[in-house]
Amino acid sequence: MSDDIRVRLADTAADVEDSLAALLPQPKVKGERLAEARLIEAMRYACEGGKRLRAFLVLETAAVFGVARDRAMRVACAIECIHAYSLIHDDLPCMDDDDLRRGRPTTHRQFDEATAVLAGDALQTHAFTLLADEATHENAFVRIALIAAIAKACGAAGMVGGQMIDIEAESAGEALSLPEITRLQRMKTGALIEVSCQAGAILGQADTAHMRMVEGYGRDFGLVFQIVDDLLDIEGDAATVGKAVGKDTEAGKATFVQMLGIDNARDRAERLTEQAIAHIRPLAGRGDVLAALARHALTRKN
Amino acid sequence: MSDDIRVRLADTAADVEDSLAALLPQPKVKGERLAEARLIEAMRYACEGGKRLRAFLVLETAAVFGVARDRAMRVACAIECIHAYSLIHDDLPCMDDDDLRRGRPTTHRQFDEATAVLAGDALQTHAFTLLADEATHENAFVRIALIAAIAKACGAAGMVGGQMIDIEAESAGEALSLPEITRLQRMKTGALIEVSCQAGAILGQADTAHMRMVEGYGRDFGLVFQIVDDLLDIEGDAATVGKAVGKDTEAGKATFVQMLGIDNARDRAERLTEQAIAHIRPLAGRGDVLAALARHALTRKN
């Protein structure tokens, strides 16, 4: 199954790449370059590449509930826009000050800081534009539910709040407790991963019991993903990972690996993977791809 | 009427201040300071003060169509969140590098750059959270229409695109043509002002003819507002205006005043004011406040 899931991830990544290229604004209209073309080029640049894990979660969770792939793809792309915006802003000199992302110069290195800030801003907006459009779902309540869930996951109580806590912990140089690190990671990376799973269930108008299953899966999976990310920061090499490694360790960032040590962190990731899979056991065969993804995430090298 | 409108603006500003304080996240929950409190404090700081012109337009346009004020207030606050986010990011060192805003230190001066970037990001998200909530309108189609219109106005085809063009024009040192400046200003500040008027009509489920009236008013009013802003940059004093003056002129920014000269720019603003008022003439008495506002905007000192 591990090879199968690799192929499936790669196929999905290619599909998402194509869909994003079609769903993002174009720098030219009728052959004429727009005055704001530079902004649009930076938005498109920042959305290129990446593993498309969040998109994959949307698409595969939606598939569990029988949602047509082309419809789920719009939501998958909206979440990838949010993810790309967060990476642009996280990489800025005033934040993590990174030069490399997805194996290429970060957006502010390729363009400039002002353009990078604006491209992130416009990508966030674009996500909501995509979600609000009736092509996403004919039922306005479904679109509203998607917008509400995704906004909650990426705002002050989710992704952006988590980034703030991370920055503060680093600059204060104070060690966080395990519950504090868990909350931070759940907000910073977990919330968007969890809502990617929720989104599939919202699109499929799943009942509460099924919603809870994929939320539980997404919550545990998000933590596994983060722990493996931290392990790769220590054990991976930059060429494979596609971004600078060792920086988090050097910066004394609050990570599970820092707190628990490598072996315990790996143990914890293994236990959380089993827990994630247990959440979706009632789905039986319909949950196979999600289960395979969780196992794959544990052994990924980038 | 000019005194009346001043009182009405001041009353609205006070109401909006109170409503925003209630509708923004709180840094403490049950007396306990959240780990991400700094982010929330920066969001709240950036939303304090201001003329609340956009909120006023939402509330007064909504009133034209008989919408209850408390309902329109949520939308007014959402648009003020968008406006505040755009000011935080525009003031950053990599953009306009401003130290003063609304008579106080800019958000990145009061906090720091990273916090300012994140506070802007989270305020944009918060606007969509407010709009998606059913307290805004019981009809999901109305909420979706608000989200779609506001996202369009503040994204790459609107506010953020306009800011990109402005930065590029400045750094290239090339003079823009009058149509280019008009497009820039319509996007950069006009789009959010226009959508503030639209929002009131959407909330009131206005028919197309009435929608066009307030859109036309908003479009012309937005340009007047910008021309007066440019004039204040030259003729105003910093203490009254509440931000640095003369900077745009010094930086050679593409403005109507630069292009037309002071007298012609003022003439143009006067003509556009009459045109704005003409759009809403069919509203008769119901349009009195909007008409008074347009006349007031022409003579404002801050």
C-alpha cells in the first residue's frame, strides 16, 4: 500500500497543480498584461509545488462521502491557497527569514518583501472567493459551512494564533510544557489539516457521527505530521526536504522532539497514527486510503 | 446639514468602536490570558480609532433599504476589520514604512513587525468569520453574496491589486496616465468604499436598479474621498490628519493632484460629488444622509 499511496499522492499533486493554475487569477487578460500582474505572478509562484497534503485530505475525505472530485477540487485548491499564503508570510524576514521553500527561492527572495506580503494577503482572499462561488456547491449553506470552518481554522484561534505563540515562545526563550506545545501545534499546523478533513465531510453533508470520525482522524494525523516534520528538521537533509533543515533546532523552537527526545517523539507519532486510524475504522474499506496515508506520513522523507 | 452629518459620523464612530470591541476576539478567556494574547491585542489595537467612513456607508446604505442597524453593524465591523488589516500591512517597513496612524504609533511600531503581519492576516480572516455567521443574516444566500462581493473588492482585482500597482508605479518612477491612476485608485481605495455601499443594498435584498444606484454613488464617492486625501497630504497638517503628511508628494506617488494640479483636482472632486449625488436622486429623502456625506467629504479636514 505504501507504493500505491505514493503514486496516488503524486497523481493528486499533479491534478492540484493544474487546477490551481486554472483557478488563480491570470496576469494577462486578452493578451494584455495587467498593471497588477506582478502580484498575480507572485501568487501563482507561491502556489507552485508542494506535497498537496491538505488538498489530498480534502479530496480523499470527500471521496469517502461520495462527493464528485471536480467539486472537491475547488475546496482543495482554496485550502492550498491558504496554506501557500501562510508559507509566504512565515518565510518573511520578520518571521522565520527563510530563503528556500519547496526547493526554490521563497516568494520574498524571488520577488520582494512588499510583493510577498501582498501576494499572501490576496491568496487568503482568493480562497474565500473560491469557496463563496456557487461552482463549489449549489447549496449556499454548504458553502457558508465551509467558509466558517476554514476561517476558524486559519484565524487567531487557529493557524495564525499558533504562529504567534511559536514566535513568542522562541523570543522569550522559555520552554513550553507538553500541553502548551500540543496546543501550539494543533493551532499552527493541526487546525488547517483537521479542517481539510472536515471540509470533505461538509461537502458530503455527512452526519455528526461521520463528521466526528474524520475530525478525530485529522486531529491526530495533524500531530503526527508535525512530529515527523520536527524529526526531519533534525535527521533529514535539505535537498530531500526542500527547505532549510536544522533551523528549528538551532532556534530552540518549541517542538515535540525538543521536549520528548527523538525516540519518544517517534513512539508518540506511532501511537497517534494508530489512534488516527482507529477513528475511521467504522468507515471500513471507504477509509483505506486515509489509513494508508496516515501510515505513509509516519515514514515520509520530505 | 454639514453639522448634522458631523454629529452623525461621530455617533456612528462611537457605536462602531463599541461593536468592534465586542466582536473581536478577547485576549483573556475566563480571566486567563491566552498564549496568543499578543496577536489579539494587536488586532484590537489596529481596529481602534479611525473615522469609520466605510462602516458609516454600510449602515446608512442599509438604512435606505430598511435593514435593522444591529444587523448591518456586523457587516460594518467586518469591513472595518478588512480596512484595519490593509492599513497595518500598508504601514509596514517594506511598504510605506509609516510610524504614525490615526494619531498613534502604527501596529508594527507599537508591537513588532511579525506581530503586525499576523494581526493583519487574522483581521482579514476575522472579517469572513463575522460575515459567515448566521447572526449577520438568516438567509445563507445573503451571507454568501456579502462574502463574494467583499472578497472581490479586497483581493487581487481590488484593494490589494491597487496597492501593488501603486508600489510598482512609485518604484518605477514612471508617471501613470489619468486612466491608469483612476483604475489604481478605484482598486486601492475605491473598491472597499464601493462595496461598503453595495453591502447595505445586499443586506436589504435590494433590486438591481437600486443596487446600481448605490454602487454608482459609492464609485464616485470613493474617487472624491481619494482626491481629498491627496489634497490633505499636500495642504493638511499632521496633527489634524492623524498621519504623516507630504509623504506621498515626496515619494512621487501617482495621485490625481500630482497629475491635475490642486485646482483641477478640486474641480474634479466637486464634479464627482455632484455625480455621486445624482446617482441616488431617485431615492429622494431616503438618500439625504448619503448626499450630505458626499458634500461633507469634499470639505473634510482629516
